Amino acid sequence: MKKLLRQFYKNGRQAAYASRHYPQWMYETPSVHGSFKAQMPLALRFLRFPIRLLHALITGKLIWLLCEFTYALGFARDFFVKNTQE
């Protein structure tokens, strides 16, 4: 479990780096098959995230909830904290 959470944390950090430096390369990865919009505004991704966390909690997907939360911590660390240090 520790290795899984570490990987989600790293993925969040890398997503923050890409969002900051290469936003044109950020593509959506949908959770279901079908049509989807390839790129979403960052603001919409921020607004959608708490809904996904709540859905994971309500449906009892506790491991997914921990993974998503850990990803968010990694993203926040590199997106907000590093932005203030630059």
C-alpha cells in the first residue's frame, strides 16, 4: 500500500509540473469508455476533484479515496508551494 500511495504522490507532483510548464500537453484520462473532451480547463479539474473524492467515499472505495487524496497532496505541493518559491 505504501508503494502505491508513493506512486500516486509522484504522479500528482508530475501532473502539477506539466500543468504549470506544458499545459498544452495535459490530456484528460476518462474513467469510462466513450466520447470525451481531450483537454479540460484546470479550473474545471479543480472543481471536479472534490466530487470524485466524495463519490469514492460514498461508494466505499477507500483505497481509491486514499490514492486520489495522495495524488492531490502531490499536485498541491508542486503547483502551489513551488509556485510561491519561484
